[in-house]
Amino acid sequence: MIPKNKPLQIKIFLIILLLLSTLLILKPLFYEYYPDFSSYYYATYALLNGENPYIVQADAFGPFIYPPTSLLLFLPFTLFQYIVAQKIFIILSILSFLFSITILLKLFKITAFSNLGMLLIILSFNFFPAKFTLGMGQINNFLLLALVFFVYYFIKKKPVLAGISLSLAIMIKISPIILIPFLIIRKDWKILFSVFIMLIVLTLITDLIIGHLVLVYFFNTTLPDLIKAAPAAYYNQSITGFFARSVADPQFRNIIRLIMSVFLTLFSLFIIWKNYKNNFQYSILCISVLITLGLIISGVSWQHHFVWLLLPIYFTYIYIKDKSLSKKYYFVLILSYLLTALNIKNPISWPIFAQSHVFYGAIILYLLNLHFLMKIGKKTLSKSYKPRF
């Protein structure tokens, strides 16, 4: 028999954990330096001075590697001195992250201060890629918010707004383009048209403000270099990083990486096409598969990029819960979360195999969602089932 005060004790415990987790996620506010933001800021500043933003600037942490359209986002920050601009950026990044979690909870009709809501927020706040994103001053939370809006408007059947949201995500980083085949398979022509028109508008604005030469340089030089990049550093948790750490022969690992990436992409699209269903469960699983796949097959998926996995993790949890599936699926999802949420502070002291733990977690989540997609293909939904949207 459960003591009468047990639910209250659980609630208090979760509130305390939530407060501590909130302090943790807000900690980057007090950092003095955000390395990656320096690359954004000084690249944009160089552009305003008539220089090539893709040439490494002396004061920047590293090269600027994002699409020219993303420079439109950074232009307003150059109105402020660097020390002020970076604080404004990190505040907006935190707000984007919090807003993303809020929308996801709202989408699935989960009250934020219910036990479940607080648990999900706590897990999100303690997700290392989220903390890493903020600590580095990365742009990932803005892209996360754009993807969340895409899903939100997609589910709410507002194709124009869904298309605009997806195009804004692609504007920041090209990788969300991996969702386009899913929309083609679904024949969501209104969303696709909206994406197409918005990207044309953004490109024309970029060409007008930034210049044609910057666009040409990005597609002729920066993008090919990114595609060929294969860093073996621990923080690169893509399939490329996995093989770079595990296989000594560079030529062989490049071949096997290419074969595996092409196979996973074609196999994923085949499963999505073969198991097509016009329902929301199919849609969120497809989006989960493709977001996870994009991180897996990318040449460079730094650990902070995996903050985008929060979308597939939420979707997978909701699917398991709503379908009342076996507890073994919760175990698999928890394992995936733990592998992607953790960080090794001194990776060199660990075996090479253990250094790809985020990659393994992403693979587990990817396979789990593919499994659910194939199950959907074998049977239709119960007529009594009502989605929570």
C-alpha cells in the first residue's frame, strides 16, 4: 500500500530537481566567453568591412561554416560591442531552448508542472548537448526552435507556416533539408511550395545584402570542404567520427563511411515510402528517423548538434506511452538517452570504442524508430485511438 504522503514527496523531490536543473541550464549566462559565437560575430563584422566572412578572422575561435543566409541572422548583433552582443545572443539561445520545450509539452498536452512534465524538463535541462550548445555559444537552439515550429504547424495542418519554419531551419544550417523527401513521399505540396518560395526569397535577400560572391564562395569552397571533413576528435559523434577513430586506413574508412551513409539513407527512405500511412504517428516517426539519420551520416556532428535529438526522444516517448507498448521499449529509449546525454571529460583515458557513445545512442534511437515505422506498416491504427493533438 502506497503511503498517503508519497505523491507529495515525489512532487517536492521533482520540484527540487527542477530548480537545481534550472540553475544548471542558466549557468552559461555568467560565462565570460562563448567560443563559437565569436566566429559568428567576427565573420559578420568582416563582411560589413568588405572582407570574406569564410576566411578565418584573427579574433574568432574558428572558421564560419554556415550558409550565407544565416549571416542575415547575425547582422543585428554587430550593432553592439562584442561583450554585449554575446550576452544578448546567449539569452536568446536560452529562451529558444525553453520555448522549444514549452511547445513540445503543449503539443503533447503535458502540463509543465505535472510530475511527467517536470521529469521531461529535468531530463532536457540535463542533456549534455543542450548545455554544450549554450556553453559554446552555438546556434543550435535557434534551429531546434525552427524545427519544433515546423512540427507544431505540420501537426496543426498549417502548411504555409510549417514550410516557413522549415525554410528558416535550412537557412541556419543546410542539414534539415533531409526532411524534404518525407514531404515529397507524403505529397505535401503546399509545405514544399512554401519552403521553395521562402528559400528563394531568403537567397535573393542574401544576394542583395551580402553579395553574389559570398554565395559562390560558400558553395564552391566552404561546402565541399565541409562534406569532405572527417575529424577524429571525440566530440565528432557522426558515423564519420566513429570510423575516423576506429579505422586506421583513411582511404578505406572514407569508402566504408560513404557506403554506410548511402545505404542508411536509401534504406530509411524505402521504409518511409513502403510503410506510408496518412496519420500523425507515421509522421512523427518519420521526422524522428530523418533528424537522427541526418546527425548520424553528417561528416561532422559535434556533440552540441545532438540537442536536436530532443525532438526524436520526445516523439518516441509519446509513441511508446500512447500505444501502451512493452516496458522493454522504455528501457531501450532510456539507454539511448543516457548514451547521448552523457559526456566524457577526459576521452583519451577511455577505450576508443567507448568514445563513440553518443553515436551508439543515436543509432539505437534510429533503429527503434525504424522498428516502430515497420510495425505501423503492418497494421492500421485502432478506430478507437484518438491522438492527443
